[in-house]
Amino acid sequence: MTNINVGRFGIWRRWQDLTPELAKGVEDLGYGAIWIGASPGGDLGIAERLLAATDRIVIATGIVNMWATPAEEAAASYHRLAAKYGDRFLLGAGIGHREMTGEYRTPYQTMVDYLDRLDAAEVPVSGRALAALGPRALRLAGERAAGAHPYLTTPEHTRRARLELGAGRLLAPEQKFVLEADPERARAVARSHIGGSYLLLSNYTANLRRLGWSEEDIADGGSDALVDALVAHGGPEAVAARLGEHLDAGADHVAVQPLTGEGEDPLPALGELAAALKPAE
């Protein structure tokens, strides 16, 4: 496991949309961690700015892309941040997407080699997490990292992931949500975020097939059932209940991602959800 305390609930946000002011607001709401998404640069300057603006919240990368950032650069950034902020930084790394990486090859061996290089650079197992979806990657996370940070998953995946990861390792899935009581409006928002992007990426679609979803479910922006499984919607209590399903299935922590409009402040939605979750308790 890890001595880094991410709490039961955190948030996931693209690095481009994170500011020190937002980080402080999220911390004040009681969330335990901020996961920096969309492959932040290897110098991790964004993580340093968020850490400097806050007092207790953990800043984690979700994820540093192994193809874009050499392990030695990630390790140097880890040591700089850990020396200054102690157990408030967690290095999450992963291989990203085949469709977005020209050099994408032997992904499993690439992860093994990257972890070997982090070992050589003295990044402790307790200070790093691995993006993992499939059984083999999850087992690797259990053996070589503090745990796993799966993305675009369901509580059923969390249940299976816990079995592969093993006990005593951090399991921190991401969960998207829309605070919208009308199912059709909520699904329209959800599809605008996942239908033309994530559901076209082979690592996610392969994972969904392993979970039993059909080609028809995945096609054309996703069936209603798949969209509902991937994006929680309804009032704060309904979304909180979905997050509870992840915890019941074996997750230690859930990173929530509010699906908001371009440039829209996510804090109101996160605040409404926090009132139902009480993340600081």
C-alpha cells in the first residue's frame, strides 16, 4: 500500500483546466486528492503550483505518459516534489493510447521497463501508481506500484480489478458524473464527452468488451445502458450512491470528474456532490 492518504474521494481534471485557485477550492470542500489528467509535462510544474497553493490535499498525476516523459525526468520531478511536500505527491504513470502515440509498441514490456527505470532512480513503490485496465496491467500494478488508477470504468470493473490487484494496494478508479435529473439531458452531456473520443480508443473499448459490453453498445456514442454505466447522473445523492458502489466493490478511493461545459467552473457541482459525500469525514 502507500502512506500517501488520498482519502475516499478526490477529483480528476485535465491539467489545462487546473489552477491554484481551483485546487484550494477543492481542498476546502474536503476532497482528499486532485488527479492531474491529460498527460502533464514531465517537469510537473502544474503539480508544484497546486501543491504550493494548498495545505493538505494530495496531488497525483493521472497520468504521466510513459511515451512522452522519460522515466528519469519523471523521477527527478518526483524527488523534487517529495522532498518539498512529503507524502502529498503521488506519481501516476501509464502508456496512454495507441491512437495517439506513433511509437506505441509492446505496451506491457514498456510499462515493465519504465518501472525498472523508476526503481533505478530510487522512486519508491509506495510513491507511484500505474494506470491499469486489463488483468495483466492490474497484476503488474499490484506487484510494482502502490496501486492502480483505472479510467473510464464501472463498479463491475472495480470488483474485477480488486481481485487482480490484490489486497493492500490502492485502487483509485475515476468516475464521471453529471448533476442532471433528466436522463436524456444527462446522456446528451455524457455522450458529448465520451462518444466521439473515449469510445473510439482501443484500450477502453477492449476493456468494455471484457466487461461484456457488445459492439452495438459501444457504437454511435454508446447505448443508453453503457452511457449510464460510465457516467453517473441524477442528483447529488444518486451520484454519491454510484460512488459508493465502487467502494463496495473494493475501491479505496474514487476520483470524480464533473462533466461541465467548456470554461465552466466545476466547483459548484463538486460542492453539491461534497454535501452528499461528506468527503472530509
